[in-house]
Amino acid sequence: MSNVEATPKTISEYHEFYLQRLYALINAYGSLGASDVHILPDDGIYTVTDGVLMRDQSPHAIVGHAEIAEWLRQPGQLGQATEEVLEQFGHVTLAFDTGRYRTRGSFRRTSHGVSATFRIIPRVVPDADAVGVPQVVQELAKKSAGLILIAGPTGSGKTTAIAALVNQLNMNSDRHFYLIEDPIEFVHAPFGNSVFTQREIGVHAADFSSAIENALRSKPNVIVVGELLNVAASRAALQAATTGHLVISTAHAGSVAEAIENFIGQFATGEQSLIRSRLSQSLLAILVQKLVPAVGGGLVAAREVMINSRNFQELIRDPTKINMVNQQLQSSAGCTTLEDSLLSLVRTGRITPSVATEQAMNTEAVVDGLLRMEKNR
């Protein structure tokens, strides 16, 4: 952590002093390749690099309770984060710019005091090809209406994939993009005749559902929803997708089938039949991502991809057939299962067979695939 030599003399300088210390900390760890920084008050600083959690062993890598409290007292630089918000809800999430990185910060009250986690985000919006968004999903994102879900566990690159898709559309078409996030992570700059409206929950809008409803009055072409957290947001997103808007959002799910069931399962039993029908008609694609350890270090994404078709529409509408989704993925053009993706990564030497086996949802399918690969050598 960098030392700031000048001693603050005024309240303004005092605030700036602690703010610059925070920025220096994030910039330093970001330059070392860290994606996340965890700070436990008066305990230590832990970083995540390529999926590996490590403690900074430096004797100076300690942040006290008082300094974390000062970060939360900043007059506006850290968005709407205040001690009052933390006191009321027990946690607060915000986004800010250090000058080198966009950063998502999460503060929460714990038994040991207020701890903090910072996700370090590159300021440059990523390229869709560079981050590996499948070409078939990129093509579907050019459609004028429908729903695309990017799913996966926390930290699997869902937000990055969406930012890359939006960037691709921005560079190649003139559209009104309406982004609703909590918080805003990537900041997009319009290209050509594109227009961007970026709104942050808690700052510019009360919640996702009302923000989506407001978006419909603004004649957007593309609506990006950071996450469909509840029934109201999911209903609003589905309504937007079925009324002539392209909607892109994220979901916490480990497979295509799970993403479908989780979406429908939010709704009351009596409403699910209608939701299944509407989802089957409006869904364009589901992309599930999982970051796995790569050969030589780092992480690589394994992906399950579903492109909607008449066969999938039938499976979505019939709750008794959801267990057939994986089988349909294996036989549908443009689709792939997580297991096939893992086997492909083994085949190209990007991951080891043991990693593929450990990361698979269907271990037996991967083991069978590895045996076939061995026989064909």
C-alpha cells in the first residue's frame, strides 16, 4: 500500500488523503493482476489472482477500522455510500473510478467490524471475440427483440460478457442502449449514432422492475438488466422482450436447465404455465459460463450454450421435460453442453483431464469422452 507523505491540514485535504490511499491500494494490486481485493479490518489484505486467494504477507498490508470508516465518509466520490446506509442495511455496494480502474466496492458489517471487498474492472470495455463470447450468441444479439441470459456463478465473467456484447453492437449498429445496473461497472461511450442511458440502482432508480418499466417509455432498442433478482424484475424484463426490445441480463445458474427452472420458479405456481409459454417464445439464447484452472496458470471459460428452437420451446413449455434439455443440447446446431466444452478445452491442451472431471456437472459424460479421446490417439 502506497504511503502518502503530505500531512492533511484541512477537512478537504483529510478526505482526499484517505481517498488517494484507497485508490493507490487498488491500483497497486490491479497492476499485479488481482481481480479482487478483500480487506479485513486490522487483520490483513487478501487478493484473488487467476482464481487463487492469497494473503499479502507485507507487514504494511494492514488497514484499520478507522481508515475503512473514512472511506465511507467520503463526500460523494464513492457514489452514495454513507455510514447511514451501512447502518440501515448492514451492507452497501458502490462503484467508483481510481483513474486506472473501474472498481466495484462492497462494504458489510461483520462480527469483526466493517470489512470490504473490491472487484477491479478494466476501464477499457472488452471485445466480444477476445473474451470468447460464442459467435452464434453475438449474431443473436443483433436481433431487434428477445431475451438473452448470461448465466454462471459469481465471478464467472457474466458482466464482462454482457459488456462485450453491448460493445460489439455499439461498434456495428446505431441503437439506444438502456443499461440498468447495481452498480454501474463498465462505462460505455457511444459510437456513431448510438445513444447510451446508464442508470444505477439506488442512485438513479429505486429498483430494477421500476427502472425497466421506465425504460420502455424511452424507446430503447437494447435493455441491459444487471440481474433479475425477483419476480417483479423478471416479469418486467419478459414483458420488454415480448414487446419489441432486445433484453440482455444475467442469472445465477450452473446449467441451461437450471437457468430456465430458476427463472420460472420465481413465479407463483398458478402463473408458471403462462410464464413458460412467454419465455419459450421470447428466449433467444442462454450462455452459461464457468471459469476453470488453465494449463500453465490463469483461468479459461468453459461454456454451455443453448440457442432456442422449436424443440427447446417444447421443453420449456412442458415442466416434465426439463430433464431432456441436456440431451437436446447435444443434438442441436450451435449448442453445446458444459461437458463437451470441457472436453474441447482438454483436446486443445488448455486444461487437464483432471480439471475437466472436477468441473463437470456430469462427471460420467466427461470420463466417457476422455476414454474416447484416448482410444482415438
